Amino acid sequence: MSTVTDHAVTSNAVTSRNSAGRTAAVRSSAERAAEERQGTAEADNLAVASFLLGLPGLLLFNLVLGPIAVTLATLALVRGTSRRGRAFLGLALGIASLAILAVTTATSHGVLIDLGS
């Protein structure tokens, strides 16, 4: 009789371990899904920020806003944003702002603002 009782206790212990292991696996996959959604949301925010910084970067503060827009767009694309178009626009605007800065500086011989004239 003790052999049957021992076997029943042993099989119950195995069952509880398996169900606990399954519960832990389900919980970890749910946590992974939540982290993935949060990572995608952060990447989407980076894409929007790069676009919004690239726009004024075309006219104002090219030297500062251009590289920031390029960096944020690159990070958004690497992190897998769902707003890839906006990230590419932010990247293009950042590069365009740096190109405008280079052309403006080259054509004015390094002097962007002449306050003396």
C-alpha cells in the first residue's frame, strides 16, 4: 500500500512541477511580448522625434538638429519601428539639413551671418 501512495505522491509532484513550469513559460512569453510592444513604441517615438527635429533643422540650427535627426532615425530603424516611412523622412531631412549647412558655408566662404554690413 505504501508503494501506491508513494507513486501517487511522486506523480502529483511531477504534475505540479510541469504545470508550474508551463505557467512560468507562459508568463515569460507574455512578459517578452510586453517588452517587445514597449520597444516598438519607443522606436516609433524615436521615428517621430527624428522627423520633427529634421523639419526645423532645414532652416534653423542645422549643425545641431541635423545630426540629432539622423541619429534618432537610425536608432528607430535599427530597433524595428512600425513607422519606417517617418523614420526615413527624418533621416532624409537630417541629411538635407547638413547638406544645406555645407552648401551655405561653402558659398559664403565660412561666414553665415555678417553683422558688420
